Amino acid sequence: MSGEQLQSWVIDLLAEMFELDKASLTADSNLYEDLDIDSIDAVDLAVKLKQLTGKRLQPEVFKTIRTIGDVVDALAGMTEPVA
């Protein structure tokens, strides 16, 4: 999945989970400040991502996520082949 496809997928997921307007979501949207996602919502998102991808975000990566772009980057990092 390309980065653009991944971002579209994440935006669709966030819009569905948190009843957000997809048109207003961008890679720079801050999950906490712009979208009013709290820590419990963030955990719900992490659980949903694990269910959908079969992979768990590492806690140190999860703590650094602030924007939709960060979520996309973290997911892309999980799917990159190991050299």
C-alpha cells in the first residue's frame, strides 16, 4: 500500500471511529489538539490498528504519534520489509 493509500485508509478509519469530517482531515491534523482525541481514544485507535493490521505499535512509537501523518509513518514503518 502506498503512503497516499495508507493516509486515505487512516483518514477513513478516524472519520468512522470518531465521527469526524473526512474533508477536514489532513496529514498535519493533530490528533489531540485538532481532533479532540483523548488518551483513551488513542488507545482505542491503537487497538483497532492492531486488529486491522495484525501488528502492534510499539509503545515508544505510539508515544511519539501526534498527527495523522505520524500514524501513517508508523504504519508504513511496521510494513517495511526487514533488510
